[in-house]
Amino acid sequence: MVEEFLSRQRAMYAGGSTEAVAQMLADCVVWHVPGTSPIAGDHVGREEVLAYFRARRELAGGEMRVVKHATAAHDEALVQLADGTAALGGGEPVTWRTAGVYRVEAGKIAEAWLIPLELAEFERAWRQTRRDVFSYVQRVRPKECSPTGFLGHPRLLEFFEAAFIECWRARYGALHEMLGTHRQLVVTDVNVHHLDGVATDDELRIDVALDRLDEVSVRVHYDALVRGMPVAEGTVRYVCLDTSTGRPTALPTSARRAGNRR
């Protein structure tokens, strides 16, 4: 069954329909992709996983070639070693090597893990597909730094959020007006990698990319630079909550439409 699914998936990535693939996915399927590239994250549910497939194919220029090398299986899961090749970001074709792990439940693909054999190379390849980057620049003031004169982790996250708000404003209008009084965005996942120190009076540039926007959440990637050199990178997931119940709720239709046009 997994072999049939993978055969259909290869045809889909080569430009075929997603319908044949959709028939073999469980309603609550989960697709795990590591790293911080535009395709990374946990994609949950059939529609979100199909959107991930379509986005990956689009980022690959409409066609991606997958070559299977070997498989191993037992009663619950199958592992496949395969190479992927595509012209990512409109450049020369690149190749990456992965192991895919697939779990079956009730005759459907219930969960899958994409495991790059060289994660750094995989990240470099897929990061070049990031597009519509918005740059936000702010000079670091003494009061924003610790007594040592450097910008600390909590303050950096405040800079990230300010950059996100200005990115959304520039692209689609004021975020608070779009959300209204009964919705708010809250941070649920943060992954920040500090590469160098940011000191008082440094001009900090933050490049913002809206990597993913689904029904209830927004996944944002940040690259922070000083004098053109990387000082930090991070990924933050914001979830839309209903302020009266504290539970996840759908983003306004206007926000989802705006995000899907990016």
C-alpha cells in the first residue's frame, strides 16, 4: 500500500493530479518535515498535507523528480531511501538525499517523517525558495540591552514581533484591524538560533518571510543581520485565539486570502 502511495506521489510531484494521492491519506494524517526552510514544520490533516505537497511542487518550479533507491518494512511502517531533484528558486537543478518513514493505519497513510541525510544541504537547497521577504530596520538603543551592552533573547523576540507586524501592514494592512476585537495572535512555538552578539547602537535588519498560513495559524521565519552579517535566525508560529474562550479559531477570511496571495 505504501509503495502504491509513493508511486502516486512521484507522479504528482512530476506534475500530475493530487487527487490520487489524497485518496490514500488518513483524515488526520501528520507529515513531519525538519528544519527551518519554507517547507519545514508539522503539517496536520489531509488538506494541510495536500497543501504542503502542492507548495513543495510549486517551489520546485512545477516539477520535482524523485528516484527511489531502497526500502525496508515491517508490519507498522516502511522506510524508503530516495533522492529528490528540482530547479529550486529558478536556479540550477539541485539534488538532496532523504529517508522517508511512513506509518499505516486502517489502510491509509497516517503519519510520515521526511529525514534528510544531509540536513544542512537540504536546508540550503530549500531556503533559496523563500520569497517575498520584507526587511525591517531598527537601531538598538541602550535601554534595550543588558548591562553588558548586548541585546538579550527576550528583547530580540520583541524585535521579531515588531518586524512581523510591519511586514503584515506593508503587505495586507493593519493586523489588529484585520483580527478585530474577538481574535488575537499568540506565540505557540519559538525556535531561535543566535549566531553573534547584537550591541548597543547596532543597526539591526530583520528579514521576514511568511512561510505558511493555514486556517488558524501563521508560521514566520526571521533572519537578523548587522552590517550584512547574520546574527540570529528564528521561526515563530502564531495561533489565532478567540479572546472570549481562549481556544483556537479561524483567521478572518480576508487574512487567509491575503496570505494565500503572497
